[in-house]
Amino acid sequence: MAFDTDTYARTVSPVGFDDLDYASFTERPLSAGALRCLRYMCDIENHTVCYLRDLLVTPSHADPEVTTFLTMWAYEEYWHGEALARVLAAHGIPTGDGHIRQVREGLGWRDRLTPVGTSLIANLIGADFVAVHMTWGAINEWSTHAGYARLAELEDHPVLTRLLDRIMRQETRHVAFYASQARERLRGSAHARRLTRFALRRFWAPVGAGVMPRAETGHLMRFLLGDARGRMLATQIDEKIDRLPGLAGLGLVRRASSSYAVA
């Protein structure tokens, strides 16, 4: 079934989090490993607007359905970051504008050159770049959804679980858009399939790996995927990628897990 972008745009809203009992974290705090993961997730949700900046200099900006979705996607992701920041604040972990600015400024020259390089490469490729963008987005949203689900499962904290369930419901719609667009665009172009397969095999990395220090990405991967249940989730994501036209056998998440020394 095709994704209904108009309905999505009319029903977008901030994830609800003001009604949650954050005092419960005083009585039963999250583990240090989980908080480190949440800090990573919060930082990446807050970085969404920077990803959007980079995408709007590519051929994706010419498709009104894509830009409508991206506008609403960035809005919802902003509020995901705010919600996660409330959990961190309840544990005495500072967040806010100063920290977000530090993360962005810490990228240095990479942050300044990325939109230039992305624009040049993407516009030379042309319309088939959108297939790469949509497929990349689908994989990242599958990974994000699985990461939130796994964190809720590992910590088994009722307030955290309630919040992450709400976030995951919105992430499910993000998955639906990206995956439906990816299937359609890959199915319609052999060049798009070859290009996307090449780009993923050469350049894909776990969500946030280009922003966060390698040690933090490694911790996230090991914490969420470092046991039998986590390895099963990694396999399930790879199986979803396999079902996209022309992308069978890449093993992206298993390969990334191996590179970050996930057992």
C-alpha cells in the first residue's frame, strides 16, 4: 500500500512526554550503559536538521512528496530529541543548546564540506540519487526503531518503555515512507539498484557513526546487539534489506557489528 503523505502531514504532532513520571528515575535510575546509549540517541535526533540541510542540496529537493515528508520528519525527530533529553535531565545529565552546539562544532571542517560534496556528487548522479537517499533512510529508520525497542527491553523501566513506545509509533510511519519509496524507485531502475548497492556496500555505517566518536558508536552497538537477542535483531534488519529490489546479500548490519567488535 502506498504511503499517504498528505494524511501524514495533517496528523504530525510532537511526541507526548510531559505527562510521564520522571521522578520514578530517582527511585529506579537507568543503568549507566543505557544512559550512554540514550545520550547518543538524543544527540542524533537533535542532529536531524543537519541531515536535512545536506539532503536539500540533492535532487531529493525537487520531489514535493519527498520534501513534504522530510519537513514533517524533521519536526517529529526534533521532539524525539527533546523527549530523550527529559530522561537524561532526570538523571542529572546536561543537555540543551550548549551541548548541541558543542556536538555540531566538534565536527569541524567535515560539517562545512559535507553539504558541498553531497551536492556535487548527488547532482551529477541525478534523479537516481533519490533511490539511494530513500533506501539509506529506510535502513536507518529500521535500525533506529530496533534500537529503541531493544533499549526498552533491556532496561524494562515502565516510564522509559512508555516513552519509547510513543517514539516508535512515529518511527513506524517514517519507516513506511522510506521503505515504500525505496522499493518503488529501486524496482523502476536498474541503474538505481546498482548505484544504491554500491553506495551502501562502500559507505553505509550505523546511524550516527559520522557524528559521534567511534567509541560511542561501539558502545551502542555492543550494548544493544552484543547478545543472542541483539544478533537476531541485526539479522532481521539485514533480512529486510535483502527484500529490497537488488539488495540481497549485503549483510550491512552484521558487517557493522563485526567492525565494532560486537560478540
